[in-house]
Amino acid sequence: MKNPTSQNSLLFPSVSIKSLSHYFGKGTNKRRILDSISMKIYPGEVVILTGPSGCGKTTLLTLIGALRKVQSGDLNVLGTELQGSRRRERQKLRCQIGMIFQGHNLLAFLTSEQNVQMGSDLLNGYSYSERRAQARQCLRDVGLEDELNKLPHDLSGGQKQRVAIARALAARPQLLLADEPTAALDSSTGREVVNLLKKLSKEKACAVLMVTHDPRILDVADRVLKMEDGRINPAI
Amino acid sequence: MNFGWIDKRRIPLAWLLLTRQPFRLFVALAGICFAGILMFMQLGFRDGLFDASITVHKLFDADLVLISPRSKSSISMAGFPRRRLVQVMAHEDVVGITPVNWNFLLWRNPKTLSTRSILALGFEPNDRLFTDSNLSRKAKTLTQYGRVLFDERSRKEFGPIAKWFREGKRIETELAGKRIRVTGLISLGPSFGADGNLITSRETYLDLMPNNPPGSIEIGLIRLKVGANPYMVRQILSRSLPKDVKVLTLKDFLEFEKNYWRSSTSIGFIFSLGAAMGFVVGCVIVYQILYSDVSDHLPEYATLIAMGYKLKNLFGVVAREGFLLAVMGYLPAYAAGQGLYALVRSSTNLPVAMNASRALFVFFMILFMCMISALLAMRRLVDADPAEIF
Ligand SMILES: Nc1ncnc2c1ncn2[C@@H]1O[C@H](COP(=O)(O)OP(=O)(O)OP(=O)(O)O)[C@@H](O)[C@H]1O
Ligand SMILES: [Mg+2]
């Protein structure tokens, strides 16, 4: 696939990791979870990360998502150096990253439209009605224009996950992180959701890093990374 | 349309959190309402008591008042020589005086024949006693011996005097063991010290109280020339009079009575404590509700942090919840307070009423209560860890 910005992409990766290590526990219980990982993700790329349970995939995702402090190594996300970063920088960076969780993590007391608008409300310089229009557009993009006023409680699993995708995209992120987005879905719904994710991210030139155990959806990826014991094996 | 100031508007999370959990909202509002009503009632009773203690005092037509320094309150008035009051006439600014006797006597209910103590005022029927000019007309009937004017707002335990009087019945009963007759009604109102009042002539009064030295009075009313400064006159008088009397301005006289109830009794403390209890109970309820609300939504708050919201935004949500609860809880408490005040007024004749300062005070206490609780509940938000929700 020809990427119109491939020249720039090569110069400015969305995510750039150099010998990143991470440890949990203290003293004798201290365990190395990530072992000097290095990799790059470019704008518009869809990268899938797979590997056995407990190998550190989620830990890597939370580090890239600026949800954890970097312990050692370099981690640069969308131009922000996370090693030694301030709280405020991490918060600003999180606004530019869309996140999709295994459980949909929608706000139970908000309708789909309001949930998605929680994403577009993060955009600066738009009026309330513009942000609401953005939320509606995102719900239309995931095919849920008829479920605007339903609470998450009244939606099916696949619909909830689609709302979650709409919410992640409503903030116009440059990077999308998804942790097993299909885990709670049956295989055909899972397939639909992943296809949607890929289509929308390509349209918006948004890099995607997706963790999955599901071998049937590996084919949507531009690149598949295999992780084992805190290391990333050479790309396939 | 794109106005800069509209841009900031966001989804009203606090409002939706509250209204989409109606049961929790109801419990919180019931708690706040309860606390508010308790505060309204306790503070209302307290202020009502202090106001009720001067229902008679504030009617006196006087600029200055003479009392004995041994008098502690309306329920323990000591006598002083009437001469002292006559002496103040020497001052050029004094235009009138009224000697008043003041004591509690036993009244026999003419219907049930049980007795109860009533506040009796004795004065010369031709003197000016109250600012209300109606009295001087009625007072003429007192010149005959053994006549009294009965306070129609006295508690009903004294008998259906007002009703009988209006029906034209001749009302005779016993006061301090002597026969008297009611020849008119006045409207004063009961106080905490006195359940009922009556007015009679000095002559009748002295006959009812044979042990009272005839030259002794409990209260001396002094009226001044228009434009005279009561504070200056008081200074001059208290310097010239012997130490067996005290000169007070009318305002000080009212304060003197209120102060007794405020400081010499624990009534003020008890009612304030009651109000404080309401405050504390309200705090506990609102804190519990907000704390469990934050705890229940912790994963959602963590999600918001992961999306890029600031912790400050989330603090704002909880603070707004507290504010909304305060406003929504206050309104019914205010309405209930009004209703209960009306009930208290009609059943006890106590002058308990809503006033702006108490309405504001209770509102700020409720607001304070909710904001303190919100502040404490916010501490739980720090536990929202976005790294744990993947
Ligand atoms: N907060 C934590 N404290 C201590 N150890 C942790 C913590 N979070 C994860 N671990 C450990 O780190 C290792 C990697 O966890 P991680 O969640 O990254 O695995 P994963 O690859 O996402 O696994 P899965 O596919 O099952 O989700 C696991 O052995 C886990 O027990
Ligand atoms: Mg995981």
C-alpha cells in the first residue's frame, strides 16, 4: 500500500521505542516484564502485537499510552519523550491517543452519543454543537446512528465495542491503542469490529497498535509483532 | 455561531451521575433535607425563644427603663422604690414616667378550675403603658376595682376566656385567691417565661399581692422629649441615681431579657447543639453517598483519565455533584421549614418565622456540608489508576 506521507513517516515515527525495559515488584520479588524492547510504528500503520499470556503486551501498551512511568530506556510517542516526562505532558499526550479496552469501559450513565462526546469534548476550540456533531459523525461512521440515545446497558457487546471505537476516534487521535478489542465478542462480530477499526484508521491516517490472541484477525495487520518473555521477536 | 464563551460547555457529568441514579439521589436528598429541617427547626426554636422572651417587653412605650440591679430576667424581677422613678422627672428631657408592677400570680381556669401561673402587670390606668394606643381606651375599665384585661393569645390552658368574652359572657374567676372579672381582651402573646398575660390596675394589683410593699415597683418606664439622646440621658441618670436602680435604654432592656435566656440557661446551647447534630448527620450521609458514588464509578473515572481528562476535571465533577446536591436538598428543606414554622406558630403561639438571615445561614451550612463531603470523597479519586483498566 502506497502511503502518501511515506517520506515523512520514515522520518517521524508515531511511536519510537529504544531498549525499553520494565520491572514489577520490589527487592527479591522484582521481575523483569519487558526486556530492552526496540521498535517503531509509523503513521497510518496497523500493527498487531501477539504473544502468550503474561508476556508483557498490556504492560507495553500502558507504557505507550502514557499510563505508566517509564523506568528505563527511551520511549517517544507522537513527539513526546516519555522518559522523565511530567504529569501534564503525559495528560496532554493522552488526549492525542485513542484507547480501546478489552471491556468496552463505556460510562454507564451516559448515552452512546454522550459517551462519544466525552471523546470529542477533549478537542480544543470547538463549540459544544460542533463537538456534538463530531460525536454523531463518529457514531455514523461505526454504523450506530440509530442508537444515539441508548445507554450502554441496552446495547449488544458488538455495539458497545463500536461505541468505544467511535469514542476513541472522536478525539481525532494520531495513535490508536487497542487491547484485545475482540475478546468479548463472537468471531464474526470480532471480525467486523476489527475491519471497521482498520478502515477508519486508514481514512484518518492514524497509527494502530492492537494486542490480540485471535489468530483469525492477524491478516488485517500491516505488520505482526510476536512477543515472548518480554522480548519482541524479529518482525514477520 | 461560534462564541468563545460557549466553547467550554461539556457533557454535564455531575448532573447525569445524580439523575441517572435516582435512588441514590433520593437518599442523598432525603439526608440533606433532614439535616436542613433539623437546622431550621432548632435554630428557629432558639431564635423564637429569644424573640418570645420579649413579646411583652418590646411593646412598652418607653425610651429608658429603670429596673432593680437584682432583677435577672422577666421571671425573677425584683422591686425597687418607686421614688427613684419620680426622681428622674427632674431631668429636663424626661416628659413622662410609668411605674409598672410585674409578677406571676395564680390564675384559676374558670372552666376546669385548675390553676396556673400567669404574668400580671399592674399600672395606673391613666398612664401610658404600651405604644399601641388601643390599650388606653380599654384601660378605662380597670379604674374599677377587681377588673383585669386578659391576653387573648395566652395559652388555652387558662380557659376559653377570649371565646366566652366574645360571646358576651360575664367572666369571673380567681386570681391569687381573689375574685376578679375580665373586662376586656388585649393581644400580647405568650413568651417562654409566661404562658399568659393579664393587665390590671395598680390598686387591684396591690390588693392581689398584699405582701408587696406599696412603694415598690418592678419596672419604671421613662419617656423622653422628641430628639433627646437616650444614651446621654441614661448616662446622666445613672450617675445621679443611687445604686439600687439600673437605667437601661429600651434596646438594652430587650437585650437584657434575651441575654438571660441566651447565657444563664443552656437553652441556646441545646438548640445550637441540635442544629450542629443535624449538620453532622448531613455530613455523614452526603459523604457516604458521594464516597460510594466515586467508588462505584472508579473504573469509569480511570477511563476518563486514560482518555486525557485531568484529575482536576474529575475533582470538578465531584465538587459539582456536591453543589447540585446542596441546592436540590435545600429547596425542599426550606419549604418544609416554612410549613413546620407555620405549624409551630399555630400550635404554640411562639413567634417562630423564617427570616432571610436564617434561610441564608442554613443554605450555607448545607453548602458547606456538601462541599466538605465532596472534598473528602475526592480523595478516593486518587485511586483511579488508568494503568489498571486494560
Ligand atoms: N501491577 C502489576 N504488579 C505486578 N505485576 C504485574 C502487574 N501487572 C502485570 N504484572 C505482571 O506482569 C506480567 C505481564 O503482564 P501483562 O498484563 O503485561 O501480560 P499480557 O501479555 O497482557 O497478558 P495477557 O495476554 O494475559 O493479557 C504478568 O506476569 C503479570 O503477572
Ligand atoms: Mg493483557
